[in-house]
Amino acid sequence: MITIIMSVLAYLLASISSAILICQMLNLPDPRTTGSENPGATNVLRISNKPTAAMVLLFDVLKGTIPVWSGYFIGLEPVYLGVIAVAACLGHMYPIFFDFKGGKAVATAFGVLLPIGYDLAGLLILTWFFVVKQTRYSSLAAIVTVTLAPIYTYLLKPIYVYPVLMISGLIIFRHKSNIIRLIKGTEPKVDKSPKDDDLGAG
């Protein structure tokens, strides 16, 4: 029962779109209708500035970290923590408060993985930056990072492998359109900002 309650709360918390709300407060364009039309930190950076995008990024990470860390501290088993983590990511992807139209949940997924350990967090960050630097594809960096996340977890804390697999599968599924564009060679790079750009960092 506690897992169900916390999963619902995690979903509701993650349904609060920081990108939309912060843009509204600062009188910025709606990220759902501007740039990539993706309510995430990358698109907010495109239509505003680094401090604003950083606020969005921080809140999106916390939306994942707070519920999972809370479950960890009350002693929930890893599989139940995984359920809460998935609920948080689903909240960001399909927010009930914003017509179920959300972002890719990359930052929120990072937030739910953060309680596993700073060593895992460091590996994920390094992997993402390395792929971006080498390819200039932010979406590919997200896909590669979440694909490697279960392997990193197995090497560091194997008890959390199954929850991480759940998150990785969800994030990869959400990037299906990016995968198609990568295969076709039409995926925009991070130094470009066409309207149909959807970088997978929201």
C-alpha cells in the first residue's frame, strides 16, 4: 500500500512542469509551442538563458530524487523503489496537469538514479558528456547513457539492476522518434536549433 501511495505522489509531483511554470513566471514563450516544443531544460535554454534552464534542470532532477530517496529512507525494497521511479518518470512524460504532454524525462530519470550513489551519477554524467562531445547528438547521448546505466549499476550495486532496467527501457521508448531520425540521418545536432529539434534532455 505504501508503494502505491508513494507512486501516486511521485507521479503528481513529476507532473508539475517546471519548464512551463518557470517560463510563465518569467514571461517567456511557452516551451510547448516554441523551439522543439518539448517542455524540458534543453528547449528552455534555447528560448531563454543558462540560469533559467538550470532552474528547470534542477527541479526536474529533484522530481525524481525526492520520492525515490524518501522510499529508500523508509526501507522499501529495490523493486518497489523502481516502481516509484517509473511513476516519477511517467509523471514528467505524461503530466496530468498539462494535458499529458510532457518531456523526455532524462533529467528526472537521472534524479531517480541519483540515490543509488554518486559513483553511478558520475559515470552517467561522464558518459553523456563524452557522447555529446564526440557526436554532437544530445539524444544519442541520452540513449547511450541509459543503455549503459544497468551495466554500471550491476558493477556498482547489482541489487538495483532491475529497477534501473525499468527506467532505461522507459527512457529509450520515449526516444523512439529520435532513434528513427538518427537512423535516417535527420536528427539535429546540439549546435543547431530548428523548430523540429527534439534533443532528449527534457
